[in-house]
Amino acid sequence: MKAIEIDNLSKSYNKGKVQALSSVSFEVERGELFGLIGPDGAGKTTLFRLLTTLLSPDAGRATVDGYDIVKEYHAIRSRVGYMPGRFSLYPDLSVEENLQFFAALFGVNVEESYDLIAPIYKQIEPFRTRRAGKLSGGMKQKLALSCALIHRPSILFLDEPTTGVDAVSRSEFWDMLAGLKERGITILVSTPYMDEASRCDRIALCNEGRILGIDTPHDIVRGFDNRLYGISAKNMFTLLERARAMEGVVECYPFGQRHHLVADDSFSVEQFTRQLSDIEGLEIASAEPTIEDMFIKLMKR
Amino acid sequence: MNSEIVISVRELTKRFGDFTAVDRISFDVHRGEIFGFLGANGAGKTTAMRMLCGLSYPTAGSGSVAGFDVMREGEKIKRHIGYMSQRFSLYNDLTVWENMRLFAGIYGLNRRETEERASALLKRLNFEAERDTLVGSLPLGWKQKLSFAIATIHRPEVVFLDEPTGGVDPVTRRQFWELIYEAASEGTTIFVTTHYMDEAEYCSRVSIMVDGEVRALDTPARLKQQFAAESMDEVFRTLARGAQRGE
């Protein structure tokens, strides 16, 4: 049995005016760290709410830990941990009280699960009497994760846990997830940051309620079937406009310190450099596609 | 680079009780520069930015923004800058045109100037067809582009962008940066914060704050050289790992 099975799941809001999710299907293996990668409006939160049984689908079906999300919603609720995108603990309760509260809701005590949450909770334990509302963003996140784990869920749903968090804290958070994965917990996590994809076993790229592609981070970029170059010059803005007008250029977009140039078969590096020889400091070299290049390509398809 | 200085601060400091949120920061930003203002959560970026925008007075130090004194002329600074926050701050229940008119009015443009600049912005954004559309019904990426346009409707010398591309898809994110490039090439100074390290590479210069201080400030190329790093992400991590204080 798979941890999560999703079959043509759809959900709309406002009497069908907003299609949040359009026939989404995929499966998550037991013990897998699965990433949903996509911008706001991709349908990530809707999918989380459906799978945690907080919403009902318009069409399609799904199971979580083998239970149907509509008919057997009750069984699912005690088996999953859910960390919503917005901080949703009680700001007026202390760190410790929040943890005890969630333990009581699930009919467990904190001691039983302490071994599981310890690597995360220990970092905020010195502040256990502080009100949750007074914690820093990073500490709130650790408390929320501890609370989501208190009943030893088999599947963890994390909705954009790293949004708005700086690069160092983000990296630490992914280290914590890797630790939980080692304990056998299945994790479905969403993020708008493409660079976090490499921390997942498999990813689904999603946009506007649809899945654009599913694979391992490594294999998903192998689907990039155009030649890709990195180009740079002294004036990057001029370069962008000139490059776009060249023959064989499918598209050209800023990509960190270089622009990425997607080329078709008619593109010739020699011709490119000759025709743009008046551009000061022009450089062109082959580049390796990344998840973000693939995402852009799939979005435009 | 144009040598005219639009933002200049020396030893700028903000204390809250005995906590020093911003600790003697000094730098200059030139006209037409895209100045990246990075730092870990809690490093003091927001506090520093609030002082530069005239929203909070420094405890000590000196400086000027768009020619006005940060110690005394907060109100004048507010009128001469543009500001766009990550949290969408246009009015969803007003149309595109009404939002433009409202903000133009707040910045003191007269009817003719408003008409002229709003029309020019609509044209540049290819938004002419959406003139009478309620802003609330626009896709997120469009809203962000519109926010940027409105933040520059009064042709401010400097625009402050606080994480302008959070949650935006990669295609729109790039279109947004092209608007920034364009504004900068026309002489608008851009002061921008971001958590996307690839975006730090688009900046003319980047400063990195740690524990209230500016620990590094240079072009992305020279910072990478200085820290023997392949990317700005690596530079950032090297500096931010040494942070003593949390958020």
C-alpha cells in the first residue's frame, strides 16, 4: 500500500469560478520525502487541505495511509500531522502548553513521543515558558513541527514551511526533515523555492492547479531537451534584448549572474558571437539546466 | 556608474531599550544602482529599511535619502520615495485605474500628471485592456507588476522593494526583474531585499547584514571572489552562519 494515492482529484471555489485543482493524480511511496514545487496559486494548499480531510473534493478520489479521504476521514485525522502555511498555534499559550494541548487532543502524552520530537524540540525547550506568540519565526516553526509530530503520525503534511525564511534557516529545516525521514515518516512538503527540490526524493512541479511533471530531481531536468547556454556581458539588460532577437533563440531570461539562453537546432554559437561582437564583454558557454529552467519550459508549453 | 549619491548613511544605529537592532551601518547608494539588501531573519534589515523610508527615526548616526535628512525629515523622505512590500498593498475592490489614481493623489500629482503617467504605465505593462478590471481578480504576478508600477507613479528617485517576488512563479519573477532593470537604466535607484539568492546576482551591489551590522558590501562578482564562493548563496551562508542572535 502506498502512503498517498491521488486519482484525478479536482477542487474549485466560488461555485466553480476558480479552479484550484484540475484532475491531479500521483502517488507517494511509504517513507518518501515528496516535494510539491510551485508558486502561489499552484493548488498546493488546496491539495493539502483535501488530503488532511479539511475540504472535500469536487471530483476524483484519494487515499491517505490506505483510507479514503471522504468516507474514512476520521481514521486519517489521527494518522497524519499537518503544519499549515500560516502559524496556527495558540499565541497566548506557552511553548510547553501548546505541546501539551496538542498531545491531549490526540490522546497521547508528551513523554511517549519525546524521542521523536527531541531533536527539534530541544532547540526551543529553554524557552518552554515563553508564550508562543512571542517566539521568533524560526522558533515558531520548530514548535509547530513538534506539535505536528506529537501523536507520532505516519504521514506528515508541511505546507510551505520555509517560505519567507532565510537561506541558512531553510537549510537547517531540511536537515530536520531528513532526520524525520530516517525515522520512517512519509513527508509531503510544498515550497515555492526551486533550489529546495534537490532535498526531496521525488518532486511534482505544479502550476495553476495542474501537475507539470513528476520525477526525481535528477531525472526531471533530464527532460530538458533544448541546448542551454549561459551568456553574460557588461550591460546585461541590453544583452537580454539583443539575444532574444537572434536566430535560433527560443528564449532568453535572467538567471543569476548570467542569462540563460534556450536554443533550438538552428542556433550557432559562432554566428551569435559574430553578430553580437559589438557588445562589450560578451561571453557564452554551455550551461546545465536546473529545475527552474525545466519549470519555465513546462510552464510555457 | 553614476556618481550621484541618492542614499548615504553613516554609523546609522537603532536601539530598542538595551537591544541594538541596527548597529552603526554606513554605506552610499548611487543613482541608477540596484542595491541588494540581504540579511538573515532578525539581522536588522526591516529596522534599517524603516529608517531609510522615514518610518522610524534613528537613535544615532546620520544620513540622507533623496536629499533629506534621516534624523529629521522623515515626512519629506516618505514623499520622495516609492515603497512596495511583499504583502500586496493595493486595493482589491478598486480597479487598476482607480488604484493608480488613488496613489497618484496621495503622492500629490495633479489630474493632468496622473492621467499622463497612469496611461504611460498601463501601456508599458501591456495592461491597457485591464484598465477597468478589479485588482482583486488579477493573477498574483500581474498584481506584483502593478504594485511596482504604482510605487513609481510619482517618479521617485529611489524605490524600496521588500521581498517583491515572494511566492511568484519563475517566469513572472523574471519579468518583474526586467521591470527593475528598466527602471534602473532610466535612473531610478532600486533598494531591494530578497530571500532568493539568484536574485542577489542581478544587483549592482549587495550588502549583507548580520547581527545588526553590515558585514559585507560589494558587487556580487567581488563578493564571490572575496569569500572564494561559487554563488551568492554560498557567500550568504558563510556570513549568516556566524550570526550570534536569532530573529
